[in-house]
Amino acid sequence: MTNISAYIVLIIAVILGTAANGFAKGAQGFTIFIPSILTAITIVGCMYALSIVMKSIPVGITYASFAGLCIIATSIVGIYKFNQMPDLYTMVGLFLIISGVLIVNLLGKTN
């Protein structure tokens, strides 16, 4: 698998992870059946996608990228779906996360 393919699968993992986070909020502590099932399915799909990515990209870089991007994506879902507006400090923190993901992927040593 090429690095480009691995990063495409990583984006799929981020989408599935973000969906799982949204479904988990809707599951209300796994007390609502359909969102609970959707949470479980998307988490399994997310972990499967991450395991594929880790064949090509080192585990630390994979997970740092996944976690950072998932945090950003979940924050965006929180804004649009749950009307959770971040304050200034949260926005600064999210900017630092984006910066960290870019540094790890663009400047970090992968081997």
C-alpha cells in the first residue's frame, strides 16, 4: 500500500471515528438501541481501517494523526449538530492540535 492510499484509509478511519463519537452522544450512555448499534459498528470499522493504515505508516504517526483529526472533526460535528460553540481557548487549542498533526506528518521522521 502506498502512503497516499494509507492516508486515504486514514481519512476513512477519521470519518468512522467521528461518526462513532456522534452516535455515542445520541446513544445516551448506550440506553438507546439504534445509536448504540451504530456506535459499535462504526468503532469496529474505524479500528479495522486504522489497522490497515498501520501496515504502511508507523503506529505513533498513525494514531497521532487519527486522534488529532478526529478531535477536530468531532468538534465541528459538535458545533453543527449539537450547537456546542467553542470559546477562544478551545479554538487556540484546536489550532495547536492542527499544527501538531501537520508537523508530525510533514516534518516528522517516518522510519
